[in-house]
Amino acid sequence: MFRLLAGSFALTLVTLGAGAQDKKDPKEKDKATAWVRESNGVDLKFEFGKDTVTFHVTAGGNGVVIKAKLTKEKDVVTAEFTEIVEKGDFPNKLKKGDKISFKWVEKGTTATLSEFKGDGADEAKDIVEGEYKKK
């Protein structure tokens, strides 16, 4: 009888412990996932949240941080710029309200960006399209 009670207690602890690990902190749901890429001397970092994305584009002392509203339908991401902060002499002048879209396919710790379109896309396409690594 004691063994049966001890075994049941141990099984209950293991089950409760596993359940507690499965529950995520509510803050974890809103935490952004960062993806990085280096292309032709330009460092790119994209931080995807639930319905926002922040793009960091840096080349030496020049760069831009763009915050945007995010919508995603299947593998197509659309971003509308809500805030733009330039540092140094950033060549492309972007503005609030500009929109871009691209295909974004994640496989494990790698993601591929393709079909880049939108405001200023022609100049940036060769740099932003390609493979990103999860940070």
C-alpha cells in the first residue's frame, strides 16, 4: 500500500512539473524573434513581434531603424512603416506610411526572404533578399 501511494505521489509530481514547464510566461508570447543577415557590408536584423516588426539596417556608422505594423497572410509579410530613425548618412530616404511586402519562409533556425516589393524595394532588393539566421 505504501509503495502504491509513494508511486502515485511521484507520478503526480512528474506530471505537475511537466505541465508547469509547458505553460509559457505571458511575456514570452509578445517577445520578438530576431533574425540576422550580413549582405555586401550591410548588417540586417529583423525583430518580428506578434503584429509589429522592427528592421535594423546598418552599414558602418550609417543606418536606419524602422518600426512597422505587420500583417502576415500565409508566407507573405506586409509592413507599413510607423517610425523611422536614421543614423548618419542613410542613402534611401524612407517615410512614415511607406509599405513593403515580401515572402518569408522559416525552417528551424533559418528563414528565407524573397519577392521583396514596395517603396524603395528596387534599391534594396539585392541586399535584403536571401537567407537569415535566427538569433
